[in-house]
Amino acid sequence: MTSRRPNLLVLTSIYPWPGHPPEGIFVHRQIRNLVRLGHRCHVIVARPAVPGLPASLVSLSWLRYHPRWTTWASTLDGVSVDYLFYPQRRRRRGDVVPAIADTVIDHIERHPHLLETDVVYAHWLWTSGAATLALRDRFGWPVAAIARGSEMNVWQGLHPFCRSYVQRVLLEADLPMANCRFLADAGAELAPASADRIRVAYNGCDASQFRPAASRERARLAVSFSPGRKYFVCCATVLERKGMAELAAAWRVFSQRRPGWRLVVIGPVVSRKLARALLEAGRDSVTLIGQVSPARVLAYLQAADGYVQPSHTEGIANATMEAMAVGVPVVSADAGSQRELVRDGENGWLVPVHDAPALVHAMMSLADDPEGARMLGMRGRETVLREFDPMVHAERLSDLLTELSDGAGARVHGSSASLPGEARREA
């Protein structure tokens, strides 16, 4: 007999919102798939309030994100979502986890239907994963927490509280997870006692949505690509760790050797210095598109002749996977778990991190052998179809969460140690 799929309370720091629909879209897609599999999911998005804002005004922090929206949607594709704002001091590098936990606990206690939760599922071990440990203490719910990248490869070196919280979550969560093998190995190195418990749960990519265009000509017209030109596309925030300096250096050389090619970079511009470097590297051959909708990203990928991902750090890049699903030949730096996706010479080009000359060589190989590039693009799509079906991975994740819920239920019936909140203390 198949166990009932548990009700999930999902805690995350980013999720699509009116001012930035692509933000955290990969989290939403996974949750939507869990709903399709029979889970009832309620998402809580915990965002920082304006620093130093009095507690009585914290709920008005939506003004920080976009003043046009006085209310945000309570559902997205049928998934219930609450956007909460937690207070933070003016000292931005302080410990925000207690404030997140208190804000979420207060919200749950004011909304009794949320007490029907069976499992808390946190995205990112810090800050969300750390906060869910407090939810377990208060309500007795088992905790699943998944590493997604930034808390493992960026924030541990930037924020004084990140590393210790990540280590704690790996050791104390009932189900520690990672969205790729690379991050699982990093977690095992940080917290060796958790090594045998960390499970990998890939997001995957919907290849029925991310697919080659029915007409390349129409696809190119839709994004105003010029006839007779070839285009590399890169989906990344313009900042250093995304490899924009190396991309600028590589494009300076490549564009001189192959003047018929153009580069389109899609993503927010954080570093104006790097944005200028990119534009200067290609004179009139580089376009910075900025932030666009997920549908527009797909349109650019379907029109592209090549895709380049020069990042220094990644978990497993969703944008690279989407490009491969579309059938675009990809050039990727060997960062994080990219080698779990891109196999050099088999379904794309994999080059060393920080290596601009290697980027040039790979991009030249793609440009000079269009038939070979087309074949690698087809193999890239086959890789996504074969190994990264999102529903297959959602089913595996669902099974893990169901096993966790069933085990917690058995403990509740067998021991007062698993009773929630006040009942535990009274026992």
C-alpha cells in the first residue's frame, strides 16, 4: 500500500514575486511537481525587512522590493504562498536566523491550518534550513533541508554565521539533501558525520517546455537576431563569480577572430565595471539584455547558436541544463557540478575555471564546426531527457519526504520525545 503523501510546509528565501518572476523559479517548479504527485504544499518566503525598521512597520517592507504592489499573490500556479518579512538590525552581518524563526512561528500560530503540516522542507541550508530547526523544536515536525549552492560556495566566505549554521543543519536535519553530487560531497566534507545521510535530489528540466523551436527563422525574428549573424547566449548575473571578467577577456579575442558572431548576456547587472568590460570587449557585438521573464529566456535560447557559462562557482546551473534541453551546444566552465551535466567532447565543451584562453578555444571549436556543434547540442538534449526528467526526480524526492513523514509518525506513536511543542514538555 502506498503511503499518503505528506503535507509540506516549504520555507525558502527566494521565490517568484511580482517584481521578479524568474527569482527562485526552479524552487517553484519543483514544488509544483510535488503538488502534482499528491502533496499539499504551502510555501513561506522569508525576506529581510528594511534594516532598522520598527517592528510595527516590518510588514510594509514590500515597499523595498517594488512600491506598485501593496499585496502579493497568495497562490502561484495553484501553490499557496505567504511572503513574510523578518526584522533585521542595521548591522547586516548579524545572525538573522532567530528573527526568521520567530517570524515564521508567529505566522504559523496565527494560521491554524498550517498546523496540519507533516514535514518542513527548507531550500538552502542557511538561512531557511537553520530556521526550520526551530520549527521542529516548537511543533515537532521533521525537517528536510536541501543545499542549493550559494550557502556552500559563496556565503560561507562572506557571512560570519553561514558556515556554522550549514554544519549544524547537515548534522541535525532529519533529512539533509543537496541538489547535486558536488554539493553533497562538500557537505560530507564539512560535516563528516552526516556523509551517509545526505541524499541528492536533482531539480531536473522539463524538456517538453525547453525544446528546440519549431522554426529557427521565427525564433530568431522573435528576439530580433540579425540575419547572417551567429549568436552566443549567456544567462548569468553580471558579477565576478559568474565569470564575467573571463567572458569579457575571451570575447575580446573571439570577436576579432570571428567578427560575424554576437554575444547576448541575459541577467541583472550587479557590477557596472564588468558590464563596461563586456561592452568594450566586443565594441558593437555585445548586448546586455538585463532581467527578462522565463518565457523570454526560452525564446533567446531557441534562437541561439551557442551557449556559454563561464561561472567560477555553481551547484548545477539550471540555465545550462535549459540550454541543453533546447538543443543548444554549450561551453561551460568546470565549476561545481557542471561536469555532472556537461561531458567534454560528448555533449558539449567543458573548460577549466578562470581560463579565458580555454573559453576562446572552445568557442572557436563550436563556431568552426557547425555540424559537430549541432550533434553535441542534440546529445545535450538527450542527456537532459535521459537523466534529468524533473518528474522522475520529483518522485524520488517525494518518496524521501514520505519515508521521513512515516518515520516521524512512528516515533510520535512510540515515544513522547517526538510530541510537538507544549505536549512534549508536559510529557
